[in-house]
Amino acid sequence: MSDYPMLINGRLQQGDAVLDIINPALGTPFTQVARASGAQFEEAVAAAKAAQPGWAARPLAERQAALRKLSAHIHANADRIARTLVQEQGKPLAEAQAEVGYAQIFLNYYAEQELAPETIQDDAEFRIELQYRPLGVVAGITPWNFPFLIGLYKLAPAVLLGNSFIWKPAPTTPVTALMLAPVLAEIFPPGVVNIVIDDNELGAVLSSHPDIAKISFTGSTATGRKVMAASSSSLKRLTLELGGNDAGIVMPDADIGKTATRVAGSAFFNAGQVCIALKRLYVHRSIYDEMCDALAREVAGFAIGDGLQQGTRVGPLQNRAQYDKAIHYLEVAAQDGNIITGGGKAEGPGYFIQPTVVRDIADGSPLVDEEQFAPILPVIVFDEIDDVVARANASEYGLGGSIWSQDHDAAFALASRIESGTVWINHHTHFGPTIPFSGAKQSGIGTEFGREGLMEFAQRSVVSLNKT
């Protein structure tokens, strides 16, 4: 019997099998969770489909209150959740606490929202109204880098608008989701919220299932393509938040010390395992040496270790596969550039590598052109603005980007030339529930957060009355 059962049709259920969950700081299991059979998956879908109309018929205020209750439960158990999040994901405790706190912020935000009908025309001839209706069953497929927050900021808008929800966490990080199963069973009617666990075998089934109306997926671009292909059979509604290879451009007038601190904070947050992390930094030749030196000093001071140890700044990679990729990129860094800090494995068990800064590297290297998703930052020199804009945009990705300059007007004008869903100026990775978040190019489809993101979980329907 596993330590953490699933939630299906309002009941906590064990599975036909269990999954060992690895603590990435140790490389060994710390708990077991239930794993769904095909029959249990079908039960979850059927329960969600049956429960959705009744849930949608309940008053908006009741659905909002459910989100507040969930937020209050998380607040009361925040420390326990955060410490478990460190064990399953690897991030330092302070970052885990921030993730749990952000989940509460998103829940509280959506608990105050609604999509009221909008009058488009009301005159002697026509009364035309735009209404927002539930889609039906929504499935949230969530990744391993922010397993708690991302699942909840999909769940909240879905159930707020009267949809039912099936949450499929990543197989390596399902524990904090399952910790919520008992309280979700108390707050929501049976079938409204379900949590199913797999070992990566149910994604295609979920995406192609005819009784699921929408998939909200966060993960790699490669997997996003598979989700999109599988969902095409029923033309499901999709929100795909995919990979990124965010470029930062440091102008000659940038504040070197402040920029180095903020760049390092973005690039090495969660051991670089952030879709919107700064992943390649272009620096003007006139300050290139100074900026590289400042970054090396900043990053060399980052303490590596178990996220539960006081003072840890960078934890392990989350899983063995990602660790192996990171080791490959360290080899690329040594071959294609000059490593000025880090560059090796950290001592001891677990999936640790040293935070690494690489200079004298160029476009065309896999470390620059690909999304490394690891604590490795390439720093590339540039001379001309038009050239660096072209190089920053020469990517299949377009999630985020940043400009670093003390000339705010010039930076704002330059930002409009960057092909990405978000461009930050003098910071990178800032987001929030009120700020629409979209990807350009192969970084995604659809929008999350804000009113625009909320509308992704509704069917827009026009009602047109002819008065004549």
C-alpha cells in the first residue's frame, strides 16, 4: 500500500501498482504513491463528466468560496507542504516556501474573479449578449519543476468557471498534489476534482479522450507537440505552455553590479529549471569582461546542497534524466567556451552539478541554441544592436526575453523588437496572476493568467435576439 492515494470520484484510492518517488538530493526513494490503472483513469473521467453539470449549476459565490477554503488549508499546512516539496523536487526550502505562497496568491486571486455576460448590442433591433459557459471536463498535465503551483493555477480557473478537473502530475513529483487529496475530497463534490498518477503512460490517452474538453499542459515543446497531435481527434481546446530559451541583452550603459545579481537570480533559480529563466546572455563588448567577472563572483558564492539545509542557494537537478542532460551540457561548455566558475559535478549523492558560467562562447553551440534547463549560463559578446536582436530572435522559442539598460525609453523601444510573449526590462522571470502570460512561436499556444487566461477555460457563446 502506498503512502499517498489518488483522488477519484471523491474517494481516496490506492492503485494496482505504486511508484517510488526519488529525493533528488539523495538519489534514493523517500516515499511511494499510488499509480492508476487504466480502469481507474476511466473512472476518473466518467466521474468528472457526471459531476460537471451539477457543479456548474452551483452559484458562483459557492465556487469562489471553495477556492478560499483550499487556500486557507494550504496556509495552515504551508510548512509541511514546502518541506515535502523540497524532498520531491529538490529546490531550496526558501524557494519551496515561495512556491506554496504563490499558490495561495493565485487561489485567492481567482476566488475574486468572474466572467459576467457582456452586452454587445441592445437597441430597437437587437439584443446581443456574449456569455461565458463551462467547457466541461478540463485536464491539467503538470511538470516537475513547479509541481504544486502549476497544478493549482490550472485547477483554480477551471473549477471557478464550472468545469470539473482532472490533475495529472508529473510522475517524479506527485506527492504535494496528493497531499491535497483529502481536503479536496471535503471541499468539492465527488468527481469535481480528481488526481490520477501514472508513469508517463496516460498522457496520450488523456489528450485523446473524447470526454475531455480541454487540456491545459505545461512542459517541453516536444511533449507539447504530442499532446496537440493526440488532442486533434476531438479538436480539444488547448493551452500549451512550453519550452523557452530566453535571451537577455545587456546594453553598454547597464549597471554591472545590479545586473549581475539579478541575472544570476533568474538563471540559477530552481537550479535553472524554469521555463522563463534567463538561459543565454548577450553582453556588449565594451562591458563584456566586467560583466563576466561580476557574474563569476556572484555565482561562485552560491551554496550547493540539500534544499532542507540552511543556506542552500542551489539544489539538485530534479531527476536523473535531467542530470544526465546537464552533464552533457557541461561537456559542451568545456569544448565550446571558457568556464569561469563551476563546470563540474558536486560531491556526494544526488543529482548535483555546480552552478556554471561560460564565456567566449558563440551562437551555434548547443549550449546557446538549445534549452539546457540546468544551472549553466552562456555569456555571448555582441557589438551591434541590430545583430544582437537578430541573434536573440533566431530561435524556435519565444517565451521570454529581457533588456538591461539604464536608458528606460531606449530599452522600452528595443523590447518591442524581441519576439517573445514577455519582455522584461532590468529584471527577468517576474509573473503574477494579473499578468497575461503567453508564448510566441514554439513556446506555446494560448494564454494563462489575467482575464485573458481565465477566458481560456470558458466557451464563448453569443446569444442574439431579434426584437422586430
